[in-house]
Amino acid sequence: MEEGGIVEEASSARTVRWVDGSEVDSESPPWSIEEEALVLGPELQATLRRRLVKKAPSVDSLDVEAMDIADAHKRREKDISIWSTLAMAFQTLGVVYGDMGTSPLYVFSDVFSKVPIKSEVDVLGALSLVMYTIALIPFAKYIFIVLKANDNGEGGTFALYSLICRYAKVSLLPNQQRADEDISSFRLKLPTPELERALYIKELLEKNSFSKRLLLLLVLMGTSMIIGDGILTPSMSVMSAVSGLQGRISGFDTDAVVIISIVILIVLFSIQRFGTGKVGFLFAPILALWFFSLGSIGIYNILKYDVSVLRAFNPAYIYFFFKINSTKAWSALGGCVLCITGAEAMFADLGHFSVKSIQIAFTSTVFPCLLLAYMGQAAYLMKHPYSAERIFYDSVPAILFWPVFVIATFAAMIASQAMISATFSCIKQSMALGCFPRIKIIHTSRKFMGQIYIPVVNWFLMIMCIIVVATFRNTTDIANAYGIAEVLVMMVSTSLVTLVMLLIWQTNLFLALCFPAIFGTVEFIYLCAVLSKIMEGGWLPLAFATCFLCVMYTWNYGSVLKYQSEIREKISMDFMVELGSTLGSVRVPGIGLVYNELVQGIPSIFGQFLLTLPAVHSTIVFVCIKYVPVPVVPQEERFLFRRVCQKDYHMFRCVARYGYKDIRKEDHHNFEQLLVESLEKFLRREAQELALETSPIDIEHDHESVRSHDSAPPSGVDELQIPLLSDTGIRKSRTVSEAGVSLLPSSSIASDEDPSLEYELSALREAMDSGFTYLLAHGDVRARKESWFWKKLVINYLYAFLRRNCRAGAANLSVPHMNIIRVGMTYMV
């Protein structure tokens, strides 16, 4: 009897559990096999061991994903052959490195517009400055360090933020669950107790709301700057290439440059719908020819004009450059920073390719060709110092001018592709993590999930580029605006990677601080130089970034307040018990899918349905679509299921977990079929657990009390760390560990041995035959009357405007209107 009491007490403490299609999961610490054996006693260990020897096969549950390649996230780096890697490296030339590759068109012309060439020290100093800038930022920082801070193959500022969110609970949206950490793609390596520094940083981020908001603002600012780059890059690159015709064709004035540039921009953005992969293969040969031209012409100029430019490898010439030119040299730094424009695209476009492919392309082709191009131009300037304004085209041999001009024009178009693709990736990530309104996203590749196309953003970028070209009408003012966005994005990446080093990589403190000390200092110097050009056009990227920052922060702020309001107003379990299994209405055959955002509890919108509808469906499923901070959630780990209330209520909860790279193709027929299959499997698993628990030991549990977590008062994040709802219908003891212990195959229990299971399955099939109804909330979010003026302005006008004009939720995209019931509801926040 003593052992029986122990079993009863332990079982009662663990009655709450999650169940998905393949395993049982729990919020509480799992029992080990040794603990089970200790509780049950030696005479029952053999029986229990025989029951736990087999594992039920993993079966996809409620799979509305329609993924074309299974386990794509595991195969990205491991199973790609060397030839596929080389092919992707070739593609990166056309997608990732176009921006940086076309920088020789305008770098020296912009630098020497600030510093007139008076001696060879000016040329060698500027060349040395450009060479070491490329070596430090793209080569040393991004290739060797930042690319390694990817989030399972995904790059960009939001990927870094997602990575940090997995190790510390810094997300402002309080929907985190302990079960999310069991997703295989989390790959958590929690800070060890020995590293007090990592634990201290983690605690500081989690407990300090100011730190959370500061981190989010930093990420949003970096993302906004990348979008701003997506506007400035096409404008700058295309105009730089087309302006080469001035001086070669008589009568070709500024108006002609602007008109031709606009035509080229329209063509460029029109072909984006074909996808990154097709565009990459189309553009990569042209960029390969462009880099070959840069290297070849550079070698020709070095050998013909002045081999002594190799002296620029001596960094002392940078000191001499600043010593001679002082203030003018500081202003010239703004032009020098243009040589690394597009460096952030190496990281932001990582989801389209792989780390190795980007590293191979840069080290074998991009880096050496750029160095040769700049050294060749410097050698030409040593003999022709007055050609600085048109240095690129003047340094090209006359016989090659027209072929190089055609290639340069195409290369300038392609240069825009890097930041356009990066903009698409960043907006997709920010939307998945709740920081951008829902818009249409088209996945253009069946093989690589990161290759996407966003029509609205594409046409918006095109319109903005046309406005910039038509307004500024020259590359000098655009160059002034160009550098600020690029440097600010780099500084954001430096800050986030430093945090990753301290919190996740657990790097030596000295080495971790060397990273921001070296690269952060260099970037800060460049930032100070480019900020001096705010009045000369530098205000443009700041204006763009401010607009996008306001949109993203407003959407996140409103979403968090709406979620907190839903938590406060959710229906209590006591009220459900008072209603009874009929829910105070008439239960008619059918399955009602109630879409909501809560991961636990019964949403208040369900109460509106009970008041509005004359009858309620016989089976109710609360569906919550939730994004977790990982790139991809495996199909077999995507869904968590839970019984709500007692068995005779026939109510269930499903939480569908998606990563920010997951593709969702909503086909309501597949959705409905897989939903029923999942529920059937859930019910069989539930019966199987009961059989496993009651078979080894026959113990009475008449005095067992089952507690409901919903009776606790709402407490935000802390409340969400417990399971959804207690299963008050299961009155039997449970002695099987949720995690780490396998279950018997479902075939070991026949449905005819459990009459209640057979009854539930037949009721479910009858409900399915009667059809599905999608119960959706048409919510309106309003600020409370006592709220501050700014909160009312943001919520009642800005956030409301975004909600009215964003895309509808994924639940009703392909569902017939006759199957949808909407109920209006106002959330007071």
C-alpha cells in the first residue's frame, strides 16, 4: 500500500501532458527509467521494461505544410555534394556579390571628389585604405566570423535575433512554451553553471524589459537599414553604369541618363518574379565575365602604367594620407566605405545558398578581382591624375570600351539583386516573428526554401528607386546617402554577433571583446565620416529606415498588447464546468475549428460564438498557429495536441508550430483530412497510455483530485510556461515518463477493447461526415480610454490601419466562404 500511495501521488502530479503525433511531451521534468524502477519496486521492473522496449513509429500529424523535401533543414549543409556547392558558389556571383562587384564603378571617383590628387601619396593612401577596408570587413569579419553565426543556415539580423531568443526568453510576445525546446532544430546548448558570465547575461536579458526592447529596436533598425539599402543599391549601381555614356556620345546629357536608368530599373524588378535561383543562373555568367574583366583590366593597367602601386600593401600610406589631407581625408572616408557596400548581403542572403558556397566564391573570385581592379585604377591615376572623375571608363583600353560598357550595365542591374534578395529574406523573417504585417510571399524554388519573392515589396522598391533616380539625378548625392545605411547595418550585426559570442558560443571574454573592439571601432569611424553628409543626401536612408522602423515596431507593439488582452479575458474552466458538456447550447454534428492565438486556455472569442450561434458543433478544435524562433520545424514535431475539459465535452486544442522559413500551403481539404487522422491517433494514444498505466498495477484512485491550471490568475509569461489545460476526463494514474521513454505501438490496443474509445472515434467520424466550419474572429483592437495620447494614436490609428490593409490570416485563404463564420470582437488594450 505504501508503494501504491507513492505511485498515486507521483501520477497525480503529472496528469497534465502534451500529446502530438509521435510522442508524449510534458512541461514537468521527465522521470528517468531508474526513477520508475525505484517507485514501482523490483518485482514490477521486468513488466515495465517489456512494455517500454518498443517505440511507436513517428507519424506526421495535421501536416498542412506540403513540404516538397523532407528534412530539408538537415540536408542543407551535410548532404550537398562538392559539385552542388560549386554550382551554388557560381550562383552567388549573380545574387550576393553583384553590389560589391560593381563598386569599382564609383569608389575612386567619389573619394577623389573630396581629395584632389596632388601627389602619389594621395593615390597610394586611398588605395591602401580601400584594400584594407575590404580585407577587414567582408573578408575577416563576414567570411570567417559572422557567417558562422547563422541560424541553421539562415542569416541576417532577424536570424541572429531568433538565435538569441532560443537561448534567452527575450521575445516580447509571451507565447513561449517548454515544449518548443524539444524541437530538434533548436539545438540548444544552454549556458553551463561554470560560466557565470553567460548566465548573468541570460538573466539580464530575461528579467529586464528595457533590455528586451532595446534588443528588438536594434534588430528592427538593422532590418530597416537593409530595406533602405534595397532602395539605394539599384539606383546607385544603374546610374553609375549608364553615366559612362556621358562624354562618349555627344548630346547624352543628365536627362538621358535618368530616363535610361529608369527603364533598366523597370526591367530589373519585372524579372524578380522568376525567383532567385533562375535569376542567379541567368546573372551568374554575366557577373563571372564582369569579375574576369575587372581582374584582366587591372593586371593590364598595373603592368602598363605603374607597378609601384603594390606599395599600397604597406598600411603606413594610410597614415600619410591622413597626415597630408587631414579634414579632406576624413570626408573621403565616406567614399571609401562604398567599396564594401553589399557586404551585409553576404550574411542576409545566406538562406538562399550555403556558408561554403559564399566563402568559396569570395575567396577565389571576388576578393582577388576587386584588389586587382582597384590597383589597376590606382596605377592609371599615377600617370593621369586628372581622370579621377571618370576613372573606371578612362582606365579601360579604348578597344574594349563598348564591350565593357555593356557588361558593366548588366552587372549594375545584377548588383541590385543582392540587396533585393536580402530585403525579401529580412521581411519574411520579420513577418514570421511578429514584427511585420502579413503580406503575400511566393516561394520560387522547390529545393531551397529561402528563395522567395514578395510582389508588394518588389513593386514598392521599384517605385522608390525611380523616385530616387528622378530626384537626385546624379550619383554623388546618392553615394552620400548610400554609406550611412550600409555602416549602420554592419554595426548592428557587430553588436548582435558579440552577444551571440558571449551568450551562446561562450567565447573567451578577451576574444569576444576583441571582435567589437576591432571591427566596431572601424565601423564607428566610418559612421562618423558618413554622418557628416546628412545634409548632402544622407538623410534619405535615415528617413526610409525611420518609416519602416515605425511600421515594424507598431505591428509588434500592437500584437503583444492584443495577445496580453486575450490572456486576461480568456474563459475560466469553472465557467466551462458550469455550462456542462452541452456548453449551454445545442450540440449538432460537425467539427468547428476555432482559430485563435492563445497557446493555452480557452479564448474569449469562443464565448462570443456561444452567445451568437444557435448551436455548437459536436467536436470543437482550438487551432493556434504559432511561430517559434527556428528556421524550420520538422513535420513530425510540428503539432501539439491536447484535450480540453472532460471527454464528454469533445473539445481539443492543436498548436501548430512553424519556423520563419517554413512554407505553408493552405489546402483546406488536406487540412481537414489530416486533422481527423491526427485526432484519431491522439485518442488511440490516450487510450494506450491508460492501458500502460493500469496494466502493471491495479490501484484505486477514488480520492485523486485533478487541478486545473486555468484557475490561476493571468500572469503573462509565467502562466504560459505551464501546460494548456488539465485533462479532467482522465481519472487514471499515469506512471509512464513523458520524455525519454517510448510507448507501445498503437496496434497493441484494439479499439474494441475500450468501448469509450470506440464511441469517441465513431462520434468523430460522424462529425467529419457532417462537415467542417471555420470559426474566425474579426477583431478590432482599441486603446483604453484612460491610455496616454501616444498609445491611442499608435493603436487606434496606425496599428488599426495596418490590420485593415494587411493580408488576412492563413486560416481562411483557401476555405470556401460558406464554411466560414466570423464574429466581431473588440480587444481593449
